[in-house]
Amino acid sequence: MALKPLHDRVLVRRVESDEKTAGGLIIPDSAKEKPAEGVVVACGDGARKDSGELIAMAVKEGDKVLFGKWSGTEVTVDGQELLMMKESDIMGILS
């Protein structure tokens, strides 16, 4: 990976959404919503307190996460479309 996030930022790759509904209907690309789930590709070192002490990140590479619909900034790295967001934009880790 040619991009390392700084501070409390996280680089996330969206997971692909289903092509069909539970009933078997095919969803066209124009009707699909962008998924709010992704896999963490890279993490920064963490935020710092006023005293300079490092606050460790709660997520790590490989975690499957849930984030807000409008979270992050889309970036393209090595031909992949990824999202760069603050750790606070992540709502939870999926297991």
C-alpha cells in the first residue's frame, strides 16, 4: 500500500453489496446504494492527548467495520477506490 494514514485516520475498502434481493430480483447499478460496511486497509498511529501521550486506535487492519453513509473522503490508490475517514466516523466493528 502506497498510502499510510496519519494520526487517527483510517483507510477503508467498501465491501461489495448484493447483486440480488432475497426474493431473487437483480438490482441494477443505478438503484444500488453504496454499502456502509468495509474492511480496514490501513490505520494511522492514533490521536494524541494535549500532554502528547498517544491514544491507541480501536480498529486494526483487517477489521470489518460499519460507518456512516456520508463518512470519509473517496480516494483512489493503486487503482482501488478507498475511503479515508477519522476513526470517530466508524460506528462499530462487525464480527
